[in-house]
Amino acid sequence: MGQVGPTIHLVWTHPPRQPLGFSGKSGSAAASSPPTMAGRRRRRGHLRQERPPLAPPPENPPPMEPTTRREVAIPDRPLKKTCHASSSTSTSMSGPDVWADLLDSLLLQIIALLSSFRDLLAFIGTCRSWRAAVSSLPPAFSFNFPPLHFQPDGYDPHPHRNYIKQSLLSNIKWQLVDPAKQTSSLRCSAPQNCQVRMRYLGCSYGYLIFSNLEQCLLVDAYSGATVKPPKLKSTGIYCGFLVAPINSPNSCLLFCSRSSMFQWQVGSNSWSEHPLDVERILQVVFFKGEMFAMDLLGRLHRISLAPQLSVQEVAVMWGEDMVVGMSFKQWLVVCGEMLLLVDFSVSIDRFSGFSGTFKVFCLDFTVEPAKWVKVDNLGDNALFLSMDRRNPTFSCMSPERWGGKSNSIYFANPSADCNEPWIVAELGEVVPGAPYCSESIMAPRFGIHHQRPQSLWVLPNLVYGIGR
């Protein structure tokens, strides 16, 4: 037998069998009229006697043309391996790693086309160099896909109970839904060995933050993995947040009480305490490398960690449009190069009952003092909010790419009576009161927080720390 050429991996091991009713020599069809049973037996016998033996392959076989799907698909397998392999293979198909060696400029163009978190998972799973390319990008809000919706299981229809009763952590379960791919969801839960009751302090960089009088725990909202800070014996802690992704070298966790702010440098064995002369911090955002906080009275503060932790009020002028109507809640949202304030004003009508309207203001830092300026249109942007302001807020550009709506607010629905997990309202549109009126009536006064996580938006921790 002659030497087999380099294309042997594309050919069949044995020649394909001819289907019944076809001649082995000519390949012409059998007679069109149906034969009798005896004729069938004779024809089969005739075929067994007349079929020539298999001939050995020629010394110089002609090149195989890729005429079947099987032949075309075979070369794809080694290419997939090369992207993940740490050493070169000895197969004849081994060659340059075309996937891993793509230019960064081309990878950035591919990343810009991602329209869902599932697309991102597929991208970073391609090979190490693609995963590393994502880690060199700006913070996660620059991605053009929406955050995931976090919906806890066992929602209590009596919201006032959620302000009093702490939860057994092992009983907390939830599901994550991608607004761009709503047909599937991921079910998650806290570790089953967490047999301790804790209160919810907020969500930050993909982690749910819990604490009781002594213990603290961070739970990855996507994987359920936990990070356990050192014990902290303190009362009155109502809010917690990370100042950077947890795998960053400068990451630390901050807890707020009425009189103090506690700081834990991730990886260290102790907490430090700093005096806090602020009414009550409701929300923290990160804008252009600085940390801003809003307190119970709507005042804006700048938080600095170096040379030591300090909180300083930012002088801000309020416009006339901001005091019209009965303000229900306000949120800070970072949207590209803008720091926005979203105001939800509630009105009561004797016939239609409760209704509300979202208004948006942008902070103008070019004047002294800075001033909130009303925004009439969000342009090609969508904002994502939840009832609890300790939860993160997000913005997303070009939401039509994944089936969303521009110039709109996506509000995580706090009501268990509604079939929709979130409300979508265009800026300035009147929102019916059903989703929030029960919350506003039943809840205690402002500043009292839920003891367990409610419906919210989250970007998984892996988005912030890919490749690090």
C-alpha cells in the first residue's frame, strides 16, 4: 500500500456503502417497477455474487474534494484546541493561533458588538488572550449590555415585615434574568452551611453584603461564593459597600453607622474606625475616579480614602424644577460623562389615586457652586434603578441593540402583585401607582432599610475582575 498523503485525516476510513437498490459499478438506480418477493431474493443473490472485491487504494490517490459536511467540519476541532492549549500539537493541522493572536483593536470592535451578559461569557471563554483583553477595558458600565435582574424567592407580600425580621442566610435564594435573554434564568442561593441570621446591608461590585452584631459575609450574586471579613462588634450599621472590585489591590469594604464609618482593607485581619458626621448615607457611586455619597437630606458628599478616610459635603445649588411635587425617592446614576440625579415625584388624584413621574437632573461642575440642571431627554441611554438605594444603579447605551428602549427608566419592581419583574417608563411618562404605593404606605419612615435583599439590578463580580 502506498504512503498516505497529508490529507488522510479528511478521508473516510472505509469507502461509503452504496444504498440498497444502487449498483456498485455504475451507481444507476434499480428498475422502477417494484420486483416480486422472489425477484428480490434473486436480485440480492445476484448482487452478492457479482459485486467485485474491494480494490486496494492507488499508489498516488487523487486529492479528496470537500464534498461532504463531515469533511468540512473535521478541521474545526483542532482549531478550537489550539486556542486553549498551552503547548503546540503534533497534528498536521497545527498552525498559528488565529483566535488568540487577533489584534487588540479588532478585539475591541468585537467587544463593542456584545449585547448581553451571555455574549460576554462566550467571549471570555474563547481563550486566555480574549479574557485578558476584557480586563484592560474601563469599568463595567462601559459595556453595552444591561445588568442582570435579581429576583429573590419567597417574596413577602407584607413589606413592613422585611424591615424587622432578619433572614437565615442559608434560606436566601434568588434567580438572575438577563433582560436581553429573558427565556432563560439562573437560580442561585447562599451557601447552605451559613446557618446564621443576618441583615442585608447592600450590593456592591456583584456582592451581596450581610452582617449581624458580630459576623460579616459577602456573597457573590452570580456564583454564590463567599468572602468572610474579620468580625466586627458594632451596633447600628445600616449600609455597606465596596470601593473597588474585590480582587483589586486597593479594594476595601466600608460600613456606615450613625456616628462612625468602619473600613476593612480586603485581605487584612482587622477593621479601622473613623468618625462620621453625616445624617445618614443612602447611596454611594463612583464618578471619574471619585466617590460620591448622598445622605438622607439629599446632600451630596465626597468620600476620600487618602491620606485618611474623610467625608466632605459638596456645595450644590438646587434648581427650581427640583422642588416641584412631592419627592418620593432620589437616586444617583453615573451615565458616561454625566453624574445624574433621578427624582421620582408622587402625586395623588382623588379619582386615579397614586401616580408618579421620573425626572432627571445632571450635575454641572463647570459653575461654582455646582448646579443640578434638568435633563429633558436621555438620548440613546437607559437607566436601571431599584427601590433600595443601597443597591447599585446602572446606565446602558444603545439599549435597542438588545431589545430595550432608549430614554427610559428600568425600575426593578418591588411589588409581588405584578407579573412583570421590572417597570419600563420613558422619561416624563406618568407611572401608575400600583407598583410602589403599597411600599410607600406600608414602609416606615425614610432611612429605615430592608433586612433582606429585594428586587434589584446587578452586574456579576466576574465582569469587574476578568483576567486579574
